[in-house]
Amino acid sequence: MGPVSLVSLVSRVGDADGGSAPYCPGSTGLPPQGGGLQGSEAVTQVAGPGMAGLLTQAFGAVTALVADAVTFLISALCLKRIRVVEPDRALHEERASLRRQIAEGPRFVSRDRYLRPMVTRGAVINMALMGYQAVQVVFLVRTVGLNPATVGLLLASGSTGGILGALVATRVSRRFGTARGLLVLQAVTSPFALLMPMTKTGPGLLPFAMGALLVGIGISVANIVVGSFRQNYCPPHMLGRVVATAMVINHSTIPLGSLLGGVLGDAVGYRSAMWTMTGFVAPSWLILAMSPMRRERDLPLTYEQEQVQSKDPKGVQGAA
């Protein structure tokens, strides 16, 4: 278990790369460059589970783990090829202490009316996702009675949803607005998570595939819109601190969700555990609905613009 835990820790550290691309120019809240970066990340994150099942069925679990380790080596080589050195923005400014810089991230997020609900929803959705994902393979194998290949194909439906979400994120944002599109899409897709506990053999596999597909679309679009918004919105000197704060809060609920899902699986059964954890996913969009996004078409392009709008209610209504 030690090596597996170490790999898991390293993968979490790697997720802090959101602050490495501080600005992607563009005139909309979802710039093509930022959307591409976030879309690539979303696709790779959701594609893993489906590929793992197919690799395990074809070549065995050990080979699948080795293949996973190789991907980390490829990632390290890609990072090594990055040659751009960013200028020191604080060259003529007094540098704050490390403790103060760390504290500025949570303070900025907690006081911002957009980032606060986004981070809160991210923490809730991560807990819920990891909760049902902790038992979904056991649920499909032991309760439903599927083989590893079929399990892999079902998990790949979530991967397909992630890819579709990455493809439609920009279109949805341009058609409905970054704020309204994000909120509506989460409201439409999140409740379909409740289809997955209904899974049975034969035609009964369709609810799991449909639920995973639509949830994957919603999560992928949310990751792209929120990630691109954060890159444009945060002041350059605050971006890394905001990303670090969001990652710490969002990832802190992952082990909690996994533990809760596993405990529920042993205590009340795998299907009941799936019902409980997907029950958290379904209404998670309400966290965003209680934010200013419910009244606006687009998210603000910059932090300065948001400050002006917050002082001028007419400016906020005009964005809708």
C-alpha cells in the first residue's frame, strides 16, 4: 500500500499546475487558450478510469499500474521542455512574508462572491464523487455481477462525457453566457447521477452509462469555465495563491468522501452507498444558484470589473 499511497500523493501535488499559466489573452470569459488548457486537463482526468478497466481486463492489474507509472514519466518530460521564464512582477515591490502570502489566498477566496461558491461546490462535489467512486467498481462487480471489461466500458461513458463537455464548453458559454451556461448545465446534468444506483444487468446498464455520461459533461464544463474564469479574473500576483487555496479545500474532501463511501458500503451495502453519495451530487448545483450567477449572463472578466459592478447594481443587471 505504501507505493500506491506515494503515487496518489504525487498526483495531488501535480494538480497545483493551475497557477503556472497566469494569463491567457482573450476578450471573453472563456478564452480559447485557457479553454484548451482546461479542456485537455478535464479530458485526461476523466479518461483514466475507463482505460484502467480495459487495460486490467486485457493485460492484468500489474501491467495497468506500470502503464500508469509511465504516464508520470511522460508528464515529467513534458514539464522539463517548458523553457519560458516569467518576469518577476514584484521586482520593484516589497515582498510579503510567506505566511502572509499563504493567508492572502483563503482571505481573497472567502471574501469574493464568485470564488467562494465555486470553491464550496468543488469541495462538495469532490466528496460526493469520490464517495460513490470508492464503491462503484465493487458495486458493479459484486452487486450487479459484471466482468472487468464491462465495468471499464461503463466507466468509459463518464470519460466520453468529459470529452463531450470539453468540446461543448466554449459553445455553451458563448450561446448562454459563462455564468448562465454554467449554472443551467449543472442544474440539468447533476440530478442524472441518481440513475447510477439503479443499475442492473442487461438493459439495466443503460442508467449507469447515461448518468455517468451526463455527470461527466457537467463536471468537464464546470472545470473548464471555472478554471478559465479564475485565470482571467484573479489579479496576477494572487492567482497562484487562489489556485493553491482552491486545491487545498477541494482536495481535502477527497479522502473524506472515499472514507465515507467505503464505510457506507460496508455498513448498508454498496447500492445504498451509491444512493447516498449520488444524493449529494444531484443538488450540488444549488450552491451556484445561491450566488450572483443566478442573476447574470456572464462572469466578470476581471476582478476590477467585478468591484465596479458590485458597487453599481445596475451594472450587474445589465450583464444579464
